[in-house]
Amino acid sequence: MLLRFAKMHGLGNDFMVVDLISQRAHLSTEQISQLGDRNTGVGFDQLLLIETPQSPDVDFRYRIFNADGNEVEHCGNGARCFARFVHDQRLTGKREIAVQTSNGRIVLKMLQDNWVEVDMGEPILDPEMVPFDAPAQATSYTLEHQGQSYTVGVVSMGNPHAVLMVDDVDSAPVLELGAKLEQHPRFPNKANIGFMQIVDRNTIKLRVFERGVGETKACGTGACAAVVVGQQQGHLDSAVTTHLTGGNLAIHWQGPGHTLTMNGPTAHVYEGQIKL
């Protein structure tokens, strides 16, 4: 069969977006991995699937698969591209869209100039819910790996994140250390690893090693997690501009008990079809 898709990106974090409302298909883990190959397939960081909702209080179901074929819980940059896709394809006329993810409900709001605001919900700080192996909740934890100790903040934005503070994000060992900490045994579902440089109380620089993908040009949930960790540790105010390799995101969080919002751009690259 021929599968129609769109290629999109948010700050260079790129996606293959597939509408499974107007067409039917079942993609296996192996097929997704093949499609994600940048040499022999379409190539992407994540595959985004648009499906009919399973609940009356949402407009769509949103599923995310990493390039290795494994399904994951959340993707902030992908959520923005999801909103633009369903709007551009006239699957909805709403400017505010409620979406069902694998572990909750998020709200996407279309702004001007193809920017989208995502209500990411409340950050999860309870280690058991992240999940992360720790006796009690804290603003920082120590990870031991091969005789080295690393201080991290831990949070879930619907998916698990560990955030390290670094002096210079450009020289941080993102590929080497990110790959090691991603699979640390204290994260039973693995984790995304962020490397954050504090510029001032309203600005950070960030690089993220994404679970099952590697380093990406931007990670929306990683930007949110970094701001949460920075606030929890007393370094950041409520409104923060996050500078990623692919561009900037605006993050706003007023602290525990409040939902977090993320504003950022989207880009449509091309549409195509591929034979499965």
C-alpha cells in the first residue's frame, strides 16, 4: 500500500507525520525503524501518528514513536507540528485543540506566524511517577556511573528527564555522557538527558540527548524539564527563553500546582507517499 505522510520540524527536531484518520495502516516496530533510517528511509527523529480519539473530551489521539521504532509518551516539538498539521489539513477548524496522549491530555493553541502554544500540564516531580529510583523527592540527585558522580535534577514532562548543569553547553560531553546516563539503572524506562547552561535568570542554553534517538537539534519536553529543574534549584524565574541548537523556545511555569506552557515555531517541509 501507499502511505501518505508529511515531513515537518520544530527547530530542527524533525518528524514524519501520518494521518491515520483518512487512511488506514498498521506500522510494525521494524517498519517504523526502517522509515526512520536517514539513508534508506524517510528519516526522522520521531514518527507522529494522528488517530481518532478514544475519549469524548479530546479532538485527536496523538502517538509518538522514536526512530528506533519504540513508542514514547510525549514530544513537545512534535505536539506543535501535530497542531499545525491537523489545522493545515483541515482535519479541524479549531484554533485550540485537545489531544489525547499515551499518559494524559494536552491542549494545543494555534498562534500567529505558525507558532503554537502547548499546555504541557503539570511537571511530575515525584520520583516514583517519573519513574526514577530514589527514596524521596529532592531538587537534585546524585547518579554514580563508572566511578564518577553526576548531580542531576529529575522530572517527567510525560516522559522522563535528567538535567545536568554545565558551565559551557558547547563543550559538554553530550554524546558520550548522554548515551551512558540514558540507560542508567535508576531510570527503569530510560531517560532523556539534558545539559543546561544558565545564562541569566530568564535565559538558558540547552542540548539534549534524547532517549532512543541521540542528540537532536531541539527537544521541547527537554526544554520544559530544564526550566523546571532550574526553577526548583533556585536559578531561574517563571518565564525563560531556552536556546537550543535549532532555535528558541519560550517556557513559562509559575511553580508547583501550575501547568507549564511552551511556545515555539513549526515548519512544513514537504508531503510525500511511500510504499510499505
